[in-house]
Amino acid sequence: MRRLNRIVAAVTGAILLIAQPAQAQSLLRDAETEALLHDMSAPLVTAAGLRPTDVSFALVNDDSINAFVAGGQTVYIHTGLLQQADSANQVQGVIAHELGHIADGHVITGAQAQKPAMGVYLLSMVLGLAAMAAGGGEAGAGILAAGQQVAMGKFLAFSRVQEATADASAVRYLDTAGITGKGMLEFFKKLQQQEYRYGTKNIDPFMQSHPLSGTRVQTLTADVQASKAWNKPADPRLQERFLRVRAKLDGYLMPPPQALQKYPDSDQSLYAHYARAYAYHRAGYPEKADAEAEALVASEPNDPYFQEIMGQILLEAGKPKLALAPLKRATEGSRSNPLIATTYGHALIATEDPKNYDEAKRVLRTAVARDDENPFAWFQLGTVYELTGDEARAALASAERASMMGDDRTAVDRARYAMAGIPKNTPDWIRAQDIAMTAQNEVDKNGKKRRR
């Protein structure tokens, strides 16, 4: 029976693993990358019958080529996909596919598909146990193994249908948005090359969650080529922005020696300066990192993202006062982008000059008002409140951060402390009350589960 329990747990876990993406990866926040993903997807989101303001993008720090949706209207894109793609148009093809999953409600129906798969397995388990009880150990084990295979195959077949449906939806969205589907086919061919490297002959097409890439290319080519946008040139401005972001990610994520080999000093392109600025900074060469950032700013003085990297390098090198000017220009030039504004607020606090604290509060309050799901911004806001003696609002900022990170006990404690020091029925007091009540409900709920 212990062995049987392990088998049941293994099969159940395998089906659930296929049904949802891994949750262990970390998320990266970058203002420039998020702006690019939003802008390149906006016409596709509209074509899918969704609203651009409702669809968000999250960048997953993972070097594999992948993208997924996991509920709601958030598209998760691996950094490896952006680094391995050749063009913005290829990424648009991927985004169109993921929007197909959202618009067609595949996350919900995918969860429902687990039930019949598990039903098949549980039935085979009952029959297998009966055979074992009757003395047919090998026969029972065979029934269990066959049930596992059938259950897994049933779920995977359903998944492949969903993927094919999302592909078809992507073709429609690209056509409606007036965006060529060449990039979509190019990306599937890139994936097909990966399959060749792994050995296509060793891949069982019926045990995959997606149709094989070659099959997808054959299925979609005629429809993509029939689109009125087939020969429409890709947007050169999006391509320029994509190349910048790709180089930026290379410099930030690759081991510095590898990034510097890919972007040697002899390469004086803007992309190479971008990658080397991050690579030298991470490798501990502040003078070289400063020089690369200065080259970027010299090429485009009003670019907020180039000002951002200059300020970030100075701040992280322990020079917050020097970082203030470029970070202020970056904040103003980006129309107070919350991520950039948070870095500026951090620099203002890091100067340890009380004259900068009021500005830090103003900047950080604006940042969290526009993006309240940034724990670092809440931490910085709590810090400046504490430095200026406002312990109640420092506690409220800590409660916001704890609530966001799932630390309900800390959220309750900090929110109640805030309520005691903030005038009753003001917006901040009401917010503290909301956090305290919501977090306390979660604490009580989890306590009941443990007692069971």
C-alpha cells in the first residue's frame, strides 16, 4: 500500500505539473521592457476583444524559451524568450498565442480537464487493487501502469487541442491588428531547430503538451500567408526598442565574461554600450560601467532609460548624491514611471540628507499610487516615514508590503499599529483597517486548516 500511495502521488503530481507552469522562478521588473511589451501587444490585445489596460505582462527570470498564462489576464514571458528571439515581430507572435489562451478561457477549461484524466487513473487504480487483492500482483501493476498512461495521454491530448486553438486565434489577431505573421512562423521554426537538436525521432508527439513545431508550421503557413498583412513590413521603431531591451537583458543576466564576449569593446553600437554598462557594473568595474553609461547618454541625452542606468550605476556604487540628477531626469522623462521613480526615491533617502526626505516621500507616494504591487517601493516609503518620525505611516507601509508578500501576521500587527496612530476615518486609516481585516481573515482561515 505504501508503494501504491507513492504511485498515486507521483501520477497526480505529474498531471498537475503539466496543467500549470512552475511557480519557483523569480520575476524581474524593468520599466523599459514592460513599456515595450505593452506597446507591441496593444493592437493584438484589442484584436482579441480585450482591453490593453486590463492585460499585464510579467517578466520571469528564466533562460528557457517559454511564455504562459496562469489565470487572470497576465502574460508571463521568460527572459530567455526575449534573449533568443530575433525580432519584435517574433515576440508579437508569441504574445498573440498567449492572448488566445486568455480570450478563449483556456486556464479555466484546462483545470476542468484534469478531472476526467484523474477519473481514468482512479478507475484503473481500483481495478488494479482488486487484481492485486486476488493474487494477481503483476496484472494489477500492469493495470495501474496502463491507467497512468491513458490518464496522462488524455490530458495531454486536451492540452494539444488548446494549443492548436490558441495558434489559430493568434493568426486572427495578427491579421486583425495588421501585423505580419512572418515572425510567428519564424519563431516556430526556431523551436523546431531545438527539437532537431534534441532528436525529433526520440520525441513522442502524443506525449507532448504542445503540437510539435513542424506540425504547427505546416498547419498555420497557409492561413498566415493569406493574411492581408503578410507582406507588411514590421514596425522599425518596435524593432529598435526590442534590440535595446535584448542587449540590456544580456548585460544584466548573462555571466559578465559571456556578455563581454558577445559585446566586445570593438563593438561601438548603442546595443553593445547598453549590454557592457550592465556587464561591467556587475563585474565590479565601476569606471568602465560609468563610461558605457556616459556613452549612452551622450548619444541620446533625453532618453529616460539611459539616464536611469547612469543613475542606477552611481547609486549602487555608493554615490547617491551624484545619482540624483540623472535619476530625476529619468523620472521626469518617463512621466514618473513607478519603477524609475522608486529608484529616485531610494537615492534621495540614501543621501542621508534630511532636506531630501520630503521629496522622497512625494516621489514614493506617487510611485505606489500608480503601482501598488512593488514591495521595494513600499519598503522605501516606510523607511522615509520612519526617518521623518511618522511611525504610524511607516507601519502602514510595512503592512502593505507584508500583505503583498503573504506575511499576514505581520500585516495584521503593522496595520493595527498604524490605525492607533493615524486619525480615524482618514484614507490612510481606512486602508490600514482594510489590511488588518483582510489579513486577519487569512490568519484565521489558515489556523482552521492546520487544526483539521
